[in-house]
Amino acid sequence: MAEGFLQSFNNRLIVRSAGTEASGKLNPQAVKVMKEAGINISHHTSDSVDLYLDEEWDYVITVCGGANENCPAFFGKVKERIHIGFDDPTYATGTEEFIWSEYIRVRDEIKAAFSIFYTERLLNNLKI
């Protein structure tokens, strides 16, 4: 979701999303909740961080609690590592309505946090 929002703020940003436990498949609920917000992430992939370890990055941003502790070392040049944590809605339990509301809540929190990150950090440093 964070990748989708960042690219929606500026489609010239180079953004990659990867996980420490990539499944190879996108979560259908995440695709649906982002579509509801007007952003199509169905073409995104669920990649392992291993694909990006040797590349150079301005930022490496972890978004889930466990990812901050479990993220492997990045061997490429990383200017700044940041953690912006969110609950993982895939772990929500309860009624379908409650689980869906958790996807909406987390999506909206991600949008708000990355909007601030984009406005306060990236806009000042963009060279694209």
C-alpha cells in the first residue's frame, strides 16, 4: 500500500516494495482497499528483499513491526533507514466487517504517514 501511495503522489519516484516473508502473491484485500481509494496496485508484486540488497537506495523504509527487527542488512548504499510502523491487517480477527474496517484504518494511516513523509522529506530533495 505504501508503494501505491508514494507512486500516486509522484509517478516519477522509483519505489520498490519488498518483504522479509514475501509470498509471491498480493493480498486480495489490500488490492481491494486500495482500489476503493482510487489506486490500482494489482500489477504490483510481492518480492523478497533479497532482490534489492545490492542496489543503491536513498531510503529503506520498514512499515510493519516485525520488519524493523527482521530486515536484513542492505549491502548497497542506503542513505537513510526509516521505520514507519503500522498494524498488519492480515492478522485482524473478528467479523468480516471488523476485518474490512481494519484494512481501511491501516490504509488511511499509511496514506497519512506517507503523505507527510513525501511532503516533508522527499519534495525538498527531489531531483527528478
